[in-house]
Amino acid sequence: MKKSNRIKKSYEFEALIHNGTKKTNKSFVVYVVPKKESEARIGVSLSKKIGIAVERNKIKRQIRMMCMELIPFSSYAYDAVIIARKDYLKESYDGNKKNLEKLLIKDTIK
């Protein structure tokens, strides 16, 4: 995922979380807001309860790869914050990708 498609600032995370629509499943919590810029942006957040820094960074990289495969950033209509839950560790990569797809693609279209 390109750096221009990432949300990095804490105030941007807070604004999305407070103003966004919340969608959940067992692996993720996703907040979405209609995008304001030309391309969609995604932010990834994890709790320290999930693991040590090395494990959290690995999970963030996996989630970014899932987003690259699932979302066409130029035509996707939302900015999103993705928060991984502890059950993320119990699922396989493909299972987590399907869970994320349900939240980002199928539930936001309704």
C-alpha cells in the first residue's frame, strides 16, 4: 500500500473513529467515513494485548497486503480505520482476508 493511502496522524485516527460508521466481526473492527480526497486512505491499529512489537508489525503488514488486494484505492468511496482483535491470531491469513472483505466491500455497499 502506498504511503499516500495510509492514515498516520493520531488526530486523523480519532476523527475517523468518532465520526465513522462502526462495523465488526470476530477478527476486526472497522470504522468507515466517506473519503474527502481523491484516493481512499486506510489506517491500521492494534492493541498491545495482541503481542510484542514484532508480531504487531507483522500483522499490520498482513492487513496492508489484504487491503492492497481487496481495495481499488482510486474508486473506493471510503476512508477506513481497521482495528485487529485478538481473534485475528486464531484465524488463517485467508480466513482473516475473507472477514476483512466482508466488512470493507460487502457491508459498505449496502
